Amino acid sequence: MRSRLDGPLRPWPKTVRLRMAVSCLDRASSSRCSSAGRREPSQGSHHRAVAGTDPVVRPVAVANLPPVNLTDRLRGARLVAALTGAGISTASGVPDYRGPDGVWTRDPGAMTAFTVENFMADAAVRRKFWRGWLGHAVWQAQPNAAHRALADLDRQGAAVRVLTQNVDGLHQRAGLAARKVLELHGTLRTTRCAGCPARFPTSEVLARVERGDDDPACPACAGILQPDIVLFGQLLDGDVLGRARRVAAASEVFLAVGSSLQVEPAASLCAVAARAGATLVVVNRDPTPYDAIAAFVLRDDIETVVPELCAAVTGTRLRPT
């Protein structure tokens, strides 16, 4: 059965639109931090949120409520939304960004180097970018128990929608229908041309890189090729973001799993859900800026706690891979 969430988008009610426009959390999702620290207007660009700049966005001491209350809420939820970040895929061998072996930990300059402006202007940046994806762990990664648990929860009757910041496609490979996964930051599966509508499988582009074409151009128009992912400073797909906000607002339980919640506008979906009355659950190794408004904050291992939460509803316990 198709959900109303899968149908065509309708405009948000004016009251909700106004409320989002004046919210301090939503201001963070509609601005971009300049190098001097000033906020500049954008249209939903991809950037980090700075904890403490808004009164609601601040780390707090964790005080978990009894787990039985959370499982009861999951059992009774008609719609469960899960915002997933890099932390859900680390057990699959895909490195995260801020962890001990994270991408930005090992290469602190990567976040500023791989902006859309630098990528388009500098062939050396593009060459480093493409070389970095050759032999990357993401190509061998398999879904882990957390991915499979969310898919199993959906199969067992709970309506699940995943709003993922990841570009690895592991939720779909775990068995969740593609229409139930919104890829906020795009996908690595395909590559697009900046100069024409052409698209190619990324595997074909990487094969060219492996053969020595270290800055591959579009074979149709010689334009610059970029994987279908969102670089820093680049706009998110407005339709995808609109659908994600709609899902967040309609959810009864909103899980934020494996995300530092420091990249906007994706992180502010937590505020959209909480403001609409959802039970916000943060599952992450480290504190996040949105712990302050969460009903539950869980620091447990993601590949253990997510299957356990889902098993409380489905009765199916999935073992870690």
C-alpha cells in the first residue's frame, strides 16, 4: 500500500512555513558560514552547524528514560523516520568523518578543499578527489545489522522512512524499498556532467581513472564530471529536502542514528520532527547539538542498539555482522 508520504508534494501550510522561517534552528539550515564566521544567505546549502550559536542548540548531560518507554513508543508508532549518518555504516567498513580513523581526522583539510567551488575551479582538487574513491572501502561494503533491522522493521508492518546523509546505498541493499529512502546528500552510484544532462555509472568513470585518466571529462561535451553527491557549499535537491521535512513532520518516532548532527540542513530535521510532536531519539557515540531536545539519548553501539530496538517491535533479533 502506498503511503500519502509517497504521493506528490503539496505546499506546506502558511503557519508551518512561517514557523519554520522564524525558528532559530531553521535559520541555521538556510544560511552558510563564511570563512570569516559570518552567516550568508543560501538556498539550503550543505554546511556545518556550530553548536552554541543558537540557544536551543547546545550539548547537555544525558539522562535516559527507562528503555521500556521507548520500545512502547516504537510499537505504537504509525510512522518511524530514521535520519542516518556515517556512524551507521562504520560497522560495514565505511569510515566516518570525525572518528579516530575518520576522513576529516586523517585529512583535516579535506572538508575545506572539497567545496563545490574548488572542485569546479581546480583540476588538482578533482584529481585528488577521484583518486580518493579508487579502492575505497565503500565499494566492498555490505549492509550491517543496523541497516537490516530498519528494513526488517518496515517489512514487519511499521511504516519506516529513512532520511540518509550517506551516499553508500546500503539501506537499499539491506532490503528497504528505494522509494522509502531519501538520499539527502546524493549517491555514489552515478556521476553527472556539470555541462550537460549526461549521467554515467560511477564505476565506469573510476575505470577511466584507473587507466590513467585522472581528471575524467564528459565524453559527450567534455564538461566536468562529478558524482551525484552534494559537496560543501552545494545546494541539496529541493524536492528531496522538501519530502524529508514532510516525513519528519509526520513521524511519531524520529531516530537520529550515527550522525554528529553538525551538517545542515539535514540535522535540522530533528527540530522539525520534535516541534511536530515526534519522540526524538539520538543514537550516537558522541554528544550532538540536538541532544538538548531529544527524549532519549543512547550512547550504545549502533550495530547493537538499533537491532535491539527494532527487535522489541518485530520479535526478530539480528546479529551484528
